[in-house]
Amino acid sequence: MGDLQHAKQVVLEFYQDMDAATVDDVAVVLRKHTTDDYSWRGMHPFYEHEGADAVAETFWVPTLEAFSPLQRRADVFLAGESVVEGGEADVWVCQMGHLLGLFDRPWLCIPPTRKMVFLRYAEFHRVVGDQIAETAMFVDVLSVMRQAGQYPLPPSTGSSHIHPGPMTHDGVLLEPQDPAAGAKTMDLVHRMVEVLSKANGDAESSGDRMPRDVLAQTWHEDMIWSGPEGIGATYTIDRYQQQHQYPFRMNLEGKTFNGHIARFAEGNYACFFGWANLTNVPSGGFLGLPASRPADMRVVDVYRRDGDKLAENWVFIDLLHWLHMQGLDVLARMRQLTGQEDL
């Protein structure tokens, strides 16, 4: 537990300095808080980078230039020891929420609105000693495009809005948590995955849709699933099945699970991400798009447990990368339509 609290403090001090950073000193701040071999993963079009200077130049400088002043509004903050796919134990910290700023300059050539904009994010940090050795930064670029009036996809099946944090307002875990509670949360997430995996196999072999009772084993009836822009959010088991589960299961084939980079829980919260978690083949209909070639999904899941069942799930998917692998570059198409130069 002591290691987790230390890791949280390392990340909180990093955030304190980053939230005060400017385009002129953000690289210095990153160097202060990261290891010499710091590695960073970002969603399309940012991808992987090594070293603080490259991360500053690629992501943070353009973001600080576009959204100023930038304010961090965290909804979930937790730490845990992650052991996945037989690897060694690593200490990770996750924060999820929104970055809020005035959208005054172009970002990825998305035209500025000169209005408040919310950039939804989930950030994972692997902490070694007193520094951050590895980061995965998931941001919902499509949500910014929607807020700027540049939404590039057909209407989503779920609801599109600014995603609220936990209903219980207790997701920022600054104090030590009971290890038994975290173990219970992680066990429930694992059981949920096992139940769904078995039911998916049964349904695919029989051609039937998954019975709602399968979800009710591990999910509350009034569950909330907050998906990425492009899919949207759903409320209750029935609407989740209608608006996400069935379109996802029935319009994507050949699903292959590739594993996770980190997976951990603390208290009533759990989270994981992969790079990529899932490979699938669109058979037509998902996101309102035609059949296509195999593509990877880089996915984040953050869960809140309420008692013996899951109540809320926040999900990020690098849909821009998934579409890009199929030959659709929505940012390039937007640049062409708006007559802007490539950054």
C-alpha cells in the first residue's frame, strides 16, 4: 500500500507542475518528472515517442497552444500493482477526466471555436522510484471534432455528450484504500469478462443474440456505459445491448484479444488498457460504415463497482487509428474539406 501512495504522490507532483507549464517550459517539466528512457503512447495521430522532448513537441506544445488556459478536471484517480500475461509486477497510476480550455487556435487542423472545449482523457503512468517511466495518453479527438462542428461519422447509436464522472463522486482516491476492496473489484471485472466471453462464444455458435440475463449477473440494471465519441453513451442493460453490445458483436467479426499493458484495481475502481487490446474485421454496419479489412482497437476501460456488481464503465477506443488502418483518415479528409495545411 505504501508503494501505491508514493506512486500517487509522484504523479500528483507531476500534474501540479504540468498544470502550471507553458509552451516554453513544458519540456523542462517533463524532463524533471520522467526517466531518461521515458516512453509515451498516444492515440492517432500522435503514436509512440521516446523521451520528454519528443513528447512535449508532439503532444503537449500543440495542445497548450490550442487550448489556453488549460484546466485539468479529474473524475477518477487510482493506483495499483499490475501483473499481466505472466510479466513482472509494475506500479501504475491512472487518472481520467477532462482537460478544459478555450479553443483559440487550431489543433490537429481542427478549426478553433473560440469557446470552451472539453478534451476527454485517460492517462496511465508507470512509476519507477520517484519518476514516471512510461505513459499512455488516451484523448478523444473525435469529441473535439464534434464540439467544433467537424464530426466526420454517421450518427452514433449511443448518446453524445460531456461524460460525467462517478455518480458517487468518490473516484479520486487520494487516501489509502482497503486492499480487500480492490481485490473484490478486480475479481468482479475478471468474472464479468469470463461470463461475456463464454456467452459470446455460445451466441456466435448459435447465431442468437446474447440474453440480457448474462449481463445482469455482473452489471446493475441501471448501469451506465460511457463510450467514445462515435459510439456514445448508454444507460440501463437493455439500452446498452441495443445501442452498443449488439452492433459491436454482430457487425465486427474475427475478434482476437491481444492482451493488456496494464490492469489493476483500487477500492471500488478498476482499469486497464492495451496496445492494441483487440483486432477485428468490420463486416458492415458498425459506426454506419461498410465492411472492411482487419484493424486494431486500442481500448481503455475504467470501472466502478457498487456492491457485488458493476455500476459504471468509461471507455476510450482509438477509433481514428482503427479507421486509419482501414484506409479512412478522417483528419486528412477534414483538412481537405476545410482547406487547411497539414501540421
